[in-house]
Amino acid sequence: MIEASVAFLFGLLIGSFLNVCIYRWPRDLSVVRPRSHCPSCQKTIAWYDNIPVVSYLRLGGKCRDCGERISLRYPAVELVTGLLFGYFVWYVGLTPLALKLCVFAAMLLTLAVSDFEERILPDEFTLGGSLVGLGFALFIPLRDPTTMVVLALAGVQYSERFLWFFSAALGAAFPSLLLWFGGWAYFKLRKREGLGLGDVKLTAMIGAFLGLEGALLALVVASLVGSLLGFLYIKLTGKDTATYELPFGGFLGASAIVLAMFGKQLLTWYGTL
């Protein structure tokens, strides 16, 4: 429990950095310089006003200098990141797998919020995350059952480490190509874009971490939940169904986080780790 508590505190700090990424990357700004500042008055935020969650509560959700309201998204992202980090360390222990899941969840949270807010999925975490997922697969077991069947049918002799990496590579490649083809077919039939390339990249990133089974399941869950909530939102707000852009990447990221959290119950490969 002590380790999970420390992970929670560390997650709060990471969440603060994720907020910087969420705000700056869609605007093509550096996440390193300048220091954190108020978007309204541009005043640099002092360190004691930049303590995750605590500073927001102490300031009453307003900038100390100009009094402009601070988005609730800032403490929400920090708190959720902390809770996810604490949960994963409690769930699988202080292990390399916990590190992998924490990194995965942090990137997914950033991408989901960015898509909901700006309809943008930054390459830094989609393409970069795919490479990170493949890198983790070289050291952390990923035994996707479907991948094992594919290798068996192909008559390929393989080592355990090759199986881990191939599971991640196939998980990244097949679902993303499947989604890309669906988007291409939609465009040919309807003569308008129905799916962004960022969603395809995000699917590849999820597959690199969860394998083929996990990526396909995330796509199914995101499609069902996104369609239902999107339909309700359109009806309640009176949006035009022909022009409304559903943040599918946001639903996809949220679905993948849930799969990572409850993988032992939902993913076959998880029980073998």
C-alpha cells in the first residue's frame, strides 16, 4: 500500500506535465520552454501555485494575478493520473509491468483529453507511443493467443522474446490497417472523411501495448460507446449529424485505459503475465 501511495503522488506530478502537453502540443508549442504561465495574462506561475491539485483548491480555481478561472481539466488530469498510477502499482505490484501500464495510461489520458478538447491526437504520443510499446515488448511478456495461432499455422519456430515482440507488432499493424481501410471505404462511399489518420495511429499505439486481442476489443468498445454517447449528445444539443465530428480517439483512449485496468478479467494474455 505504501508503494501504491508513492505511485499516486508521482502520478500527480506526471499529470501536471501531461496538462502542459495537452495545452501546448495541439498549438505546436514547446513543452519545455517557457515555464508554465497563465493563458490569459501570460504571467509565469510560481512554483507554490503549481502544486498538483492543492494549488487549484487553494486558489479557488482562479489565477492569482488576473483572477481568470482555471479549467477544471487541470486538477482532474492530475488526480486521474495519480489514481491510475496508484491503481496499477497496487494491481500488479512494483514491477516492470506496472511501469508499462502507467506509461500507457498516461499517454492514453493525454490523447483522450486532447481529442475531446481540440480534436487532435499528437504524433508525439501516437507514433512515439507505438515505438515505446514495441520497446516494452522486448522485455515484458506479451503472449497474445491469436498471435500464437498465427505463428503456429505458419510453422514458425520462435523464442519467448520473439513472441512478445511479434504480438506487439501484429497488434499495432493489423487493427490500424483495418481501421484505415474502413475510413478509406467510408470516404469512397460517402465522399467525405469519416475517420482521422490520428485514430489509426492511436490504434497502432494501443496494439503495440495490448496486442491484437486488446486493440480489437478496444475498437469494438469505443465504437459502441462512442456511437451511443455521440447519438445522445447530438440529439440533446441539436447538432447536425452530417457535420458533427465525433471524438472517436477520445473514446478509443478511454476504452483502452479500462482494458488495461481490468485486463485480468477481459484479456486472455493478461493472465499469463
